[in-house]
Amino acid sequence: MADELLADETCRVFSKLSQPQEPGVQRFIVGEDRSPRLMTTAEIAQDLSDPFAALLLLNGVFPSTAQELLDALDAATGEGDRLREQRSFMLGEGSQLPVREVDTDSTNRGLRFLIARGGGNDGPDLIISASHPFEGLVELMAWDMVHQGFNFYRTLGDGGRWVWAGNSRHALQQPTRGKGPFESHPSGNLIMKELKFPWVHWHSFKVHISAAVFEEADVPREHQWFLDKSGAETCETDVVMPSIVRWTNVRFERVLSGAVTIDPVLLIEHVVTCPTVNLASSGTESAAAKLGSSIDLPPGFFVDADAMEAVGLPEPPAFAVPGEMYASSLETFGFHMTDGSFSQPGDTHFAFVVPERAFEDIEVLRQAIARGVISPRLAAALLMVDFPNPVFSRKRAKLLASVPSVPASDPDGLSEAIAASILAASEESPDGTPERDFAARWNLGDDGWRESFSLELNDYYTAVESRLGSQQGFNDFVRLAESRRHHVRDLPIFESRLLFPETNLDRQDLVMSPNGTVTEAAG
Amino acid sequence: MSLTMFQPPGNLAEMSADSRTSWDARVRDLFDVSAQMFLSFYNPVGVDVEQRSHRITWPAAPGRLLSTRMSAEQRWAIADADRNEQDEYCEWSLARDNDGKIQRVTFTSEVPDYFDHLLHADEALLLELYGQMSGRVVPIDALRAHGGNVFVGASEFNSSTDGPIVHLSQRNNNLRAAITLTAEATILREIDGQLLSHPQTLVLCGRLGDERRHSDPQIGAAVNGLVAAGADVSLADPPGLYLDGIVTGGLETPDGTDPQEFWHVERGDADHVVRAVFEVPGELGYKVGDITIAGRPINFGAQLAERVHVRVEALSKKSFSAPMDPLPCVA
């Protein structure tokens, strides 16, 4: 069994574990541990300093269900304790499918709740994910007040068996990087894929998840989590963004205090690659297109809009297409929602869901610049390489190989050192390579880059706008969107086919060009 | 106990008994007119069967601007610069210091209908309130037109975005519009035999306002959903639009003070807030503009408006009428 566990270093390994014999908390940090082992009280006290560990685990309280956990927290805290402050949120890839429209035995709509407890303006201390208050898997992230970062826990079977799967810091260091829970939480952050307006798949003020998603007898239907749920808009601003900022602050404070060295690769990875993505969509309901509403398109599809703003480069104008044009593309490409057993024609509730750069990468970029770790010029020169492809750019990712792997002790001169390393690589690279592209951009100098990049971006925005003027042009963007969705289907965050619409398009690796045309990726 | 008369918005207690009586009559008229036109809408005065209340909330920052997908700074600047853009039943005005840094943001959801009523019922109170909230002596002629009968809601004393603000002034931000929208939203709609339930689609089909606003689709879908479930619908007393607090997660203050402490209710009772101010107390030595959200200083009132929630409270009771057939979209 241990060998089998060692072979699987993904987050799926936890579902292969057999239920421990007794209640308690097992330590199983994939990459470090060969197999789970029961933690002693002394180990819990030493390694875990979050409220779950301090108030419950250390006192021998091992709740079996999510509600039992919340009740135990209430019992362990006094009147007015911030850990008693609860907010619940709800989501589900099939959350707009009422029970009357699907066979719930064969179609998993992914209905689940997020419960946040405690916390001030820097986010909650405990975040629980569960689909049912009294049964099933419970996943928990708890902020560690001593070691900082989130501790990742989950239940193993029932009866109060828990596993501690690591801390946010394990996401950033070997041998645990990218393994276990850090496969889908690559930076050790809380993940809310659909982070921004209109929060497709979530209950929000834009669209409710109604009681019709439950059978009359379903327990969650009358449970406080459902009845008192808040909208995703609050989850974004009050839970997820502050949590990501909180962990990113810790990362930079450790670096700048000299507690740890700067790993240039780890840092630049956030700029040139996409360890994970967020999902953006139109703010318009897909069905509204038939009634004449135009469809606004998410700017992050066309360019890394948030990153461009962070480096002071022009963001795109508002891109939109007439409803008829969008509706025609649904017809042409056979858009439908399916999980294999259930199928209905059309797009997701909100139109045009596509991946964009994750907020956690933007926050690292923003803080890196604000704290003087990298210069806006370096960030801009990196981001402008293959800028029409804000996610999954192989060209931009290739630059990472030229970033020096030697840790730096302080940020002074770091940007120049990184640039010099890529410039050196460019000298041995043929024309048209990303290293050459970067070199040309870097060599514009401190005074020239902003104006030059702005002109280039504005030309691109004009080209996109022009292509959106024709059905053919828009259809190309629809094909590109589907190509990018295919990339997401390969990521661990893809847990349900209902996350995206499906089409009659074959899988293709498509890229956008600076002139607004869509072509097959080279090589 | 059944409702015997409508209270003023926010349960404000400043009107005389006579003025309260005439306010009640005015609001009853609004409800009665809509109830006569829409079978599933009712006037809650005198209703003695069980009713449930339903809080419907949305953010105060304009959804129309958000849906254009212009950059955040662009939409914040537009929203801050023109009260006519602030069309979510909440408006705000800024006070900046000499360096342009925000000192205070005042939010209001007070309906102009109330002040219109005062023009006719209690002119002295109207001028007193205008004086208090604008900080200026306001001549009565500035608030009336057409020989004194028509109230001017967007006068120079209440149209500024960086000065005094008294009450809502955008043309759609009023109690009459909210009651009418609620009543019109009771009509069920269908397309090709499919009952509509999604917010924007309902607004477009039923012509319930602007599908890109936050408020119209939100109110429309919630009310329509109640009717579809077999209820008649109204608005809870006191009818009005209310500020439902501010979300401060992610706001960083220079000294770590909880920014919730900077939200001060100025008018309305605790559960029916119609005017609130976000301002740092002088003794703390910094200003609103020194607070950051995800590292970005607060340079616009709209940054806060995105975190302020507005609320209307619907009422429902079991319908004893035969269920209505859904209608096709308004041509």
C-alpha cells in the first residue's frame, strides 16, 4: 500500500487511503511522508497552531461532520468570539439545474457549501468546504497563527478521522511542491476559481441558487447554511481576496526580513506561467442574448488586463458582440451542457466562460512591484512576450528556463540580474524566440518601454475590435476560447464536465496573434 | 398584528402626527394603484394573514458600468463624477482634503418622495433637514418649480458629487419606481412554453428596467420567483430602500483599526438605515484615502460603494387566487 501511495502524488491519493482505525489526526504530507501516521498530542502542539488544532484536536475532539465541527467550535469559544461569526456560501457547476430537470442519481451537479468562520479584515481563520452538514467529505483550511499560512485538513472516511495534508509553505518547497493538495493549490492559497463578477456557478446577487435544486426532503434545503447563505460577491471581497493577500504578505515579509532567500524562479513563475487559473465570463446571461442583449466579453480573455494595470500599461476597451452573433456561434459549434448522462443545448448560465490569470498571481506581481522586489520594467517586458495569449503561453513560459536559479539574498539588482540572464540566453537564440522578443523589449530602456508597449497594445485592441465586427472574427475567438478550456480540462481544478459547455469542435491548440487573428500553435 | 399605517422610511420620527398621516395616505395610494393593476401585488395595510419577509440586496455601485468591462479606475471615476450614473437606489458624495485625499464618503438611500411630501406637508421641516444635510441655508424656491407645486429633487443643494448630498436624485431612484417594479415583476413570463426565472432574461422579457443594473434583475427575479411559488407579493413597512452595511474584508488601515468602526449611521433606525458616512475619526491622524484595498488606496467613493449593500424588503403571503398563466414577452 505504501508503494502505491508513493506512486500517486496527486490530490487523488487521499481517496485511496483506507480509513484509520481510530479517530484522531493523521499526518500525511505527500512528498514528505510515505504513508499516514497518527499524530501525537505533542506533535499536534508543535506543528499545528490554528484554531481547529488548538481548540479541538489538542483537546481530543475529532468531529465527524462539518456541522459537528462548527458545533464543537461554538462549544469551545465564548460569547462574542470571532470564531463564532459564520458566513456560508454555495456553488455548484449544476446549480442552475433544478431537480425536476435532471436525474440526480446519474448527474452530479457539484452542489457544495463554503463556510467561513472568524477572521477580521485579513480574511477568515477557518474555511470549510462540504456538500452536506451531516455527512460526507469535509475539507478544511485553517490559518496557523504561529507558523503562518493555512493548514490543509480533510476527513478520511467518517467517525472523526482527519488528515493534516500540509501547510501553505509546503506548496512552495521541495519535496512537497505541486503534490497532494498543492497540486490544485499550487501557491498554498485558498482557491475560488470563479472569483470575479458574475461568479458563474455561485450563488450571488446576480443569480440565486434556489431551493428547487433540492428535493423536498433534502436536509440542506432547510439548513442554516442554505437559508442564510451570502452571495459570492461577499465571498470574493470578504473571504478569498483577503486570504490570498494575507498569505502573499507572509511570503514577501519572510523574504524581505531575510528569513528566507528569494527564489527568482518561484517568483517569475507567477509572471510568465499560470500555475493555476481563474474563470471569467460575460456578465450577461447566455439566455439574454436571444432577447437582444449584447454580450460583453471578459477582458482577461484578450490580454492580461489586471497585470497590465499593475504595471501601468493600457487596459483593453470594453469588448462586446451583439446577442445574435453570440447566439449564432452557439448554433454553429453545437454548444451544449452535459456530464455524459444529462444534456441540454446552450452555454453556461453566464456566457463565454474562459480561463484568465489567477488573482493569486496578480497579487504576487502587485506586491513584488510595490515592495521593490522586481521593477515594473522587468514585469512589463516579461508580460509583453506573447501578450495576446494571457494564459497557457508556451512562449512566455519558456523564459523561465533562462531565469537564474540561484537564490538571491535581497532584491537589490534582482530585476537586472534576471534580465541579464535572459539576455545572455537570447544571444544564442534564433530570431523569433521568446528570449529574443524579451531582449528587444528590455532594450527599449527605462524611458522607452512604456510608450512602445502602450502603442503595441492599443494597436492590438483596435485589431480585436475590428475582428469582433464580423461573425467569422467572433467565431475564431469562440474556437480560441474552447482551445483554452481544453487546457483547463487537463488541470486538477477541473472536477466536473458541467464547469464548461461542450462543443462540436475538435481539440486544437490555438493561439491569438497581435493582429487579432487566431492560428494553430506552432510546434 | 396587522399593519395599520405606513411608517416613514427608516422609521424616522421627525414628522408631526398630521404629516405622518398624510405620508401614509400617499404611500397607500401608490400601493393601491399597483394592486389594482397587478393581481399578485397587494397593499399590506390591514392584511391579517401570515406574511413572510424576504430581504433582497445588491451592491450600491452601478452594475451598468461594471458590465461594460471598462477598467476599474475608469468605472469608479465615472460613477463618482455624476449622480445620474448612481442608479442602484444609492447615491454618494465625497469630501476631499486640499491634497485631493478622500476624507469622507456619505451614502444615502433616502427616497425623494419623502422630501416631496414634506414640501407639501411641512415646509419648515424640509428646510431644516436640507440645512442640516447640506450645511447651507436653503431657500424654499430652490426646491420647487412650476408655481411651487413640483418638488425639485436634483437642485444645486442635492446634485453634487463632491459636496452636500441630501437624498436620492437620479431619476429612477425613488419609492414610486421601486413599488412599480415590484408590482410589474409579479407577472410570470414564458418563452416557447418555458417559464422564465433568470434575472436578466426576466427583465428583458418583462421590460422591468435595465438588465445590466444590479437592482432591477435582482428585485424582478426574487419577486417573480415568489409568485411562481404561489405567493402574492408586496413590500414590507416601512417601504423604502435601505443601506445594508458595508463589507470591509481586505481593507487595510494604517494603524490596524477595524474599518467597520468608520461606518456611521446618520439617519434611519438600526435595521432601516437611509444615510451613513464612512469617515476616519480625526484623532486617528489619517484619512479614508490612506486606507487601502488589496494594496490600492481608496481614491474613489465607488471603491467603497462596491462594498455597500442596498436592500429592499419584499413581503409574501399565500395566494388564494387561481394561478395566473405566464405571459409572453412584452412586445
